[in-house]
Amino acid sequence: MELIDGTPNRLPPRTRGRATKAFWSVAAVYALAMLGGTLPVPLYAFWSAGMGFGPFTTTLIFAVYAVGVVISLLLFAGLSDRSGRRPLALAALTVVALSTVTFLLAGNVVVLLVARILSGLATGVVTATATAWLAELAGPGNARRATITATAVNLGGLGLGPLAAGLLAQFAPAPAHLVFWLYLSALVPAFIAVAVAPETVADRQPARVAVRRPTVPAESAGRREFATAAAGVFAAFAVNALFASLVPSFLHDTLRVSGQAVVGGVVSLLFLAALTAQLSAPRRWLESRWFAVSALVAGVGLLVAGLWLRSLAVFVAGTVLAGAGSGLTFRRGLGVTAELADPQRRADLNATYFLAAYAGNVVPALVIGGLDQAFDANVATSILAAALIGIIFVPAVHHRKELSC
């Protein structure tokens, strides 16, 4: 298979054309993999009723997925810098398929946990590998297109997953099975697309699995800039996790909404708001760190207010604001990561960025589950929300101090 070194003036026209086609096919596979990560969300109502578990187990299942991502980012995500993008992407899709089959076989909580951790392991490899692959297939001078596409397919896939699963669960037969059979079918062309995509790592080496230290930029200024971006995405994903862990119980237990399509739609709204914001926001919003911070803080405040007031409208307004802030934060951080990455270790720095993001995913799910054992659910959520608001302000204030120095 012909290698692509990512430098347009060294590529013959036919190879550049193949790279362009591969760019969009890799983007589609990336979106499909992320979609699989959120497919189970509207189905927890079916599983909890059939398997007899409660809200704490639901938050544990959320957390296990994020733990799987973190383990993957520490062990496997950087391997594509040395062993090639295509082999790692094919391996990740194989694990995605295995996770999907496990969901089809799930008859108890243990099997669900296994399915979710497999899904998380695959997601960690896909996010780091596909993001780096897109940057290389886009070529020099197209970093902005690669960044926008990577954020769009990541958030778009996450948003479409619960919406598709919720609609199928409510209006189609076999709600806990049909969606996974369809997803397995969609993985077939995904495997083909990855298998024929050009490899962009020329000097490949045998894979060696080892716990990696998170990679950071070599220059001190770059490390400070990257640390600020990583802290921001940690806060944004922590808000996403808080929201995702609240939605099923809030709609079902508080508002008595049992339709899976509604649950899936509300969960999708967060990610679709994030996608819309980062694609359509005016340039001054994208450049202003304080706009994203304000949107995140206001969104968290409205989410909590919606819980106390038992108001779906207020909760949805918070969802839109939190999603917008999350999307802008994610895109800015991914752009910083792309600019600072060593071309020879691009997936390594992407892995560190996503490690910060999914570490933010782990914390709220576990904390809210623990606080629920000691406090009323609304009180527990308010405590965590207050802590998150503090975390959200840290990177923004730190960045402002650096600019004033």
C-alpha cells in the first residue's frame, strides 16, 4: 500500500486524490465509532428493569466506559505513531465489534460492564489514532480543516448515538437488540474503508505495549499552553459526564418521562449543541476563552435549577448552554494540540489531550454515585456542580494571568 508523508508538494496528483477520499472515509469511520459509545444510553431503562439495578449501578456503568478509555489512552493510543494508523484503527474496530456482540448477549450487570469497558478501550484508540490520521491526510496548510472535521465527527457521532438508539428503542421491535444488529452491519463498510485507506506512518516498527507517560510539548511555553487546554477540556467533559449521568434518572424518576426517544433526544441535544457552536460560532466567540467559560457555568447552573424546579424547559436550556461551552472548549483545545504536536508523535499528544478529557468523564460519575448514598440526589448534584464551576474557572484565570505577565 502506498505511503503518504503528508507533504502535498511531494505527492503526485493521484496520491493526493486518494488522500482526500481517505480523509472523508476516515472521518466517517471516526463518527461511527463515537456513535457506538453513546448508543447504550437510552437503553439503561430496559436493562435496569430487567436486571434489577438502580441509579448507582447506572453511574458505575458510565464510569467504567470512561475508565476503559483512560486505560486505552495510557496503553495503546500512542502505538499508531510507531506501528501505523491503519493497523491500530482495524484493531480498534475489532474491539468495537466485540463490544457490540457483548451488548447483544448481556443478561446481567457484569456482562454490561464488560461491554462498556470494551467500548471504552476501543474509543481511546480511535480518538487518538483517527485525529492524528485526519491531520496527516489533510496535509500541511489544512490544519484548520482537520481540526474542525475531527471535532465535528467526534461530537456529531456522540450526539447521534443516543438519538438513534432512543428512536429505535421506542418505535422498533427488540429495543435492546435491533440497534446493535444494525450497528454491527454498519461496521462492515467501516472495516473496508480503513483497510483501503493510505497509511501515513512511513517508518513503522513492531508494536510494544507499555504504560506510557503522558506526552507533553518539549518547550516550556508549549507545556503551559497545552496544560491550560487540557484543564479546560477536563472541565468541559466533566460537565458532559454530570449531564449524562443525570438525564435518565431525572426524566424517568422526577418527570415520569418513560419514552426512550425523549431520553435519547435530550442526551443528543448536549452534543449537537456542542457541534453547532463549534461549527457556527463567530470568530470572536471562538477566540474568547471567557465566552466558553460563561456558557459552561451558566449551563451547569441551569441544569441544577432544572432539577430543583422539576422543569424540563430549564434543564434543556442548561443543556444547550453547557453543550455550546463544551464544544467551543473542545475545539480550541484540539487546535492547540494540533499546533504543538511533534509530527512524529502526533497520536501521543492527542492521547494526552483525550486522557485529560476522559479523566473529566470519570470523576463526576463516581462522585455523584457516592454522594447519592449520603445526600438527597438534588443536594448531591448541587455539591458536585459547585465544585465543577470552580474547576471551570481555573484554566481561564490561569490563561489570563499568563497573558498579563
